[in-house]
Amino acid sequence: MTAPAPPRPLESESLTLTVNGATRTIEAARDTPLLYILRNDFALNGPKYGCGLGQCGACTVLLAGGAARSCVVPVAAAVGRETLTLEGLGDAAAPHPIQRAFIEEQAAQCGYCLNGMIMSTKVLLDRHPAPSDDRIREALRFNYCRCGTHVEIMRAVRRAAVYVKHARES
């Protein structure tokens, strides 16, 4: 029986990403988790490292309009596709309606889950502008909040739906 071949070193290459509307080129191995590039190379701290397994939702970004767990998505999967992070929605001076709703409803205690909750809410409201409570629960079921602000989060999503609807009508 022969020994398995040693693992090949990961080779870096030039990769071009579009993140929050800006195109940037980096040197990275294709299988580097997108989360590492966003946080370490682009200084975008909205997506958080939570479980590292794609199960808690803290690292959620929008990739080509769908929710993606950036801790398990290789950076190569983002090449040629738009990536949107929490920072791309809005900022303190001009928050996105969803961010504003979460602030107004005080839907955070520690805030670690908020990135995933807000980004998942964005996908939900893009697809279903007036979601039922059951649909909201379904959309957020893979985003874990250990602080127990679920009631406030539900209120924030309902308020966000009203704000987004009003913004679309204006």
C-alpha cells in the first residue's frame, strides 16, 4: 500500500470581485472562504465569523441576489457575480429601510446575528414584499439568535416590509 500524496500547496491567483458595487482585484487561493476576503482584505465587518460551518447565518451575504453563507463559499464562486454585504445596504447616515426598522425596533441585544437577519430579510422582502409571519419565520429559520430578541426581530421585519413597500411606491 502506498502512502497518499501530500496535499498540494494552495496557489494564489488574481481574482476580480464586485462587492457592494465596486470592482476589486485580489490575490488569493480560489478556495479561500469569501468571508475571509471580505473581512480581512476588504475590511467589511458586517458579515461575522460565527460557526464556520454555514449553519448560524452570522456570515450571510447576498451573492447574485440570494443569501449565501460566506464562511463556506469559496471566493472563486463570487467571481463574476455581485456580492452585497451589510455595508452595501446603507450606513449610519443613510440606513437602508431594513436597517432603519431593525434600529427602531431595537432588534438586537448583542447584535452578532443582525448581519444575517438583515441580509436574509432583504432577500425575503425582495421576493415577498408583504410576507406573513409564517413566511418571515421560514426565511429566518437558519439565522440563530442566542440573546432571545426574536419578538423584536419579527417586529423589525414587519416594519421593514412597510418601509420597503413605501420606498418602492415613492
